[in-house]
Amino acid sequence: MRFTVLQGSHARQSWVSTPHAYKALHEALVRDRVLVPDPPGGLLRFARDYVFASPSAAAAVVTGRNANGRIEWRIQGSGMNFGEWQLRDIVSSPGT
């Protein structure tokens, strides 16, 4: 499942967890100027929309640490995490 982080979204400036493949992805996005400094907040900003291979890859790059995207991402205004939303959508539309 692909997961898109939109232009203007913020990410942690550096990796703060144990080394992981997502650390290399974070560094590559900085090197490729997909993530650029956003000085007022000391964060990085997505210079363009970026499609990740999974919600977890996106969550890890944004938080600067290993992350489970199904738990970390929240549906705005609902309190529901992405995994709960996915399950609800699957259960409510059987056979599609």
C-alpha cells in the first residue's frame, strides 16, 4: 500500500532512533531536497508531495524513528488511527 505525504508537511530534522533502513530513506530525502529546512520550527518540510511504499515508511521518515504507520497516523477529527480506519472500511464494504 502506498502512502502520500503532502507538500508542506513537516518532518523531524534528524533520525533519533536506532539505525534502520528508514534512516537511509530519511537521509536520501534530505539529500534529494524532498525534505528541506523549515527554520522557524527547526523542522524539515516536504518540498513536494512524496509517495512512500507504506504508511510505516512515511511515519518513520516524519517522526525520525522506527514507527508503525497503522498506529501513528490519525484520521483528523476522529481520534481513529489509520489501521482502525482501514479495518472499518474493509468491514463496512464486504465483497468489494
